[in-house]
Amino acid sequence: MITMLTLFPLLSFGIAGIPRRRAIRIALRIAFSIGTVLATFAIASRVDALSAIFSSLLSIVMALVVFFSSGLFPEPARGHRAPWSRPPAFFLLVGAFWSAMLVAVTATTFVGLWAGITATTLATTFLVAHLGGRTALEAAWKYLMLCSFGIAVALIGAFMLARAAGDFGIVAGDRFSWSVLALHGAQLNSPLARTGLLLMLVGFATKAGLVPIHAWLPDAHAKAPAPVSAMLSGLLVSCAFYALIRVASVALHTDAALLFEQLLRGAGALSLLLGAALMLAQRDIKRLLSYSTIEHAGIVAIALSLATPLGYFVALYHLLDHALVKSLAFLSVGVVQHEHGTTSMGHLRGLRRGAGGRALIFASIGLGGLPSGGLFISELLFMFALVSGGHYWLALFAAIALLLGFAALLRFALESAAGSSPTAPESIAPRAIVGMTTVVLWCVGVGSLAFAFFPFFPQAARLLELSRTLVPGG
């Protein structure tokens, strides 16, 4: 049942590309997307709580991305005729990415998790290069090389950990299962096991875009079409952190726990500071949002490194809300770019007059952590977790970095909202397209705004209980 679900987006989008009439293809993709979301909800009870949360989130966001792309398809550069630039191939790759993500978050072993994340790399490489041109192809090549290095390192680490597990008598069928390895964590106190866990940390941190192995992220997110950028920032980074949580569930039961936490905390602190500082220097909105992703990845990494129930709660809450807000931001950029023909911050003025512009301003303010959005609450809880854990200097460091990121996003919001655009719209979209994209933006925006009230919902208590189960002694 679960295997069929994971393959359903890939197979269904392949079928949807067969009809010649565009309207039929769009209707089939939307219908298949809704079916995948409902099927994901139906089988949520058959997987553990963490898998259920991530699979539900990614299916909802992916369905909205498909709706958006069906209305406002990203047009490749003139003269670019690569096979993957055609709509059927584009949506087939989107379906492949969706299936690969479901494989990753519903797997029960490190092999299945690695296979899913590897498949996401293969699918998204062509999506990053969709628009064509030298810069897009260069970004895709950098993305493929660095992420392939990361997942190769993670695979080596997984086999080293499995070999160490075999040396201590764990049966062959359980050597890649994180639940079994966590139960026998006390027996995995060997140099081989420690090295394997740290290699997996490095490998999956590459996919998460953590500094200093983040170089692929700004270029890939900036050069990809807006829907693909939403998938990369909102979902792929979240999936990488899902993998890190699974690795941590084993590492925290071994004598590698302290080193694991320190490395994750160091990478998180560097990501938070570098991402926030470089946001101030950006003059392209997509690159600004890309460095914002690195900043928020740093917050999640530091929260996980605390290895406390509150730290894990903050990390999961922040990941969920960031996925929606960042997806809203990049999808809004797609509308704004379609209307104004540019993503240069110096040429985007008077955005408050259009639906896409208003959504982009709203998302930018939300990403900056302005009260009382969901990210403001998660960042407030993040600071509380640092202070309650006695990390006072780190809390001061994080506060300065968050202020820098807030200043960069607030500057863009104020500048882009004022005045009128110096450039005429490149084209006027049909009403049906405007209506479809506006509905998608409203759905994502309402969903992200609802997360501001999440701590008051009963589901917040369940998430905190889940966080306790992920931390030894929690």
C-alpha cells in the first residue's frame, strides 16, 4: 500500500502527459494531485508520527505547486529546446520528485531514506536547468556535483554504521533500521560507528544547505523556475532535516552524541550568521530568499543540536511553518516575475497593487519573523530554548543574526511596496490563470498564517510529545 502511494505521483503524471489537449492534461494533473493528498492522509496511521507529519506536509505543498504550475507554466529561454523543458517532461519530473520525497519520508531504514533523497537529486537537477541558459545549466551542474558528493558520503556512513552493527551481533535485516540501531546504541560505541554517524551528518547536511557545504543552494534556488524554488526551499531542505533527525535518533544513544551535537550546532551557527549577513548584500529577490533559507536552516540545526524536547519541538514547528511561508514567497515571485519581467529588487516597486506582490510582501514580513506570525513564535521559542539550556552567548549571537535577516527582508518589503513600477508588465495573463494562481497564493498564505496559532491547538501537545520520544530521556 505504501509502496503504491510513493509511486503514484510519478506514474499518474506520466499518464497525464499523454492526452494532446492541454485542458485535459491540466485536469488530470489536478485530479491526481488531490488523489495523492487524500491517499497520504489515509495511510498516515500506518507510519510513525514523524513520517506522517512530513508526508502530509509535502503532499499538500506539492499539490499547490502543481496547481500553480498548471496555471502559470515557467517558460524556458528563447531558443532553449531541451527535452525536459516541455510541459509533459516538466510535470513528469515534478511527479518523480514527489514520489522520491514520499519514499524518503516513509522509509524505515537508512537505505530507503538514502534512495529517496538520491532520486530527488536526479529529478531536481533537470528542473533547476529548466529555463536554460548558461547560468541555469551551471547552477544545475553545481547542484548535481555537490549534492551527489553529499549523498555518497552519507551512503558510506550508512554502510560503516551497518558494519559496526554487524560486529556487535545485530542481524543483517536490522542493520540499517534506525529504530533497531537506537535500541542497541550502547553497543555502537566503536570508532567505526562514530565515523559512520558523522559521515551521515556531513552528507545530509550538504543536502540541507548548511554552511560550509551550502554553495549549491543560492544558485540552484535563484536560477530555477519559481515553483521549483518553492519545492527546493520549502520541501527538499525539510526532507534533508528529516534525514538528520533520523540519524540523530541513533547518534544520541551512542558516545558520539556530544561530538554530533557540537558539529551540528557549529554548522547551524555559521549558517544562521552567514545567511543573514549575505541577505543584506543581495539585489535579486530570489537570491535574497535563497540566503534566507540558509538562515532558517541554521535555526533548525541549532535547535536540533540542543537535544532537548523543546529544541526538537522548535525545530519541527519551524520546519513546518517555514515550508509554507517560503513556498508562498517563491510562488509569489513567479507571479511578480511574470508581470514585471524581472526579479531585480531595484526594479520591483508598487507591489502592493497586485495579488502576487501583496503575497510576496506578506511572505517577506513573515520570513523576517515579524509579530505575530508563526515564524516569530518559533523564533521566540528558539531563543527561550537557548536561554533555558544555558547557551547565553549563542542566544546573543542568534539574536544579532536574526535582526540582520529581519532588516534585509523588511527593507525589501518597504521598498517594493512604495512607489510605482518603472517597468511595464511583460505580458497580461488570462483571467483563468490569474484566478488559479491567486487561489493558490491565498491557500498557502492562509495555511502559513494559521501556524501562528498552532501552539494553542491540541496538535501542538502531540508534537511536543513526539519531540520527547525523539530525545533520549525526554
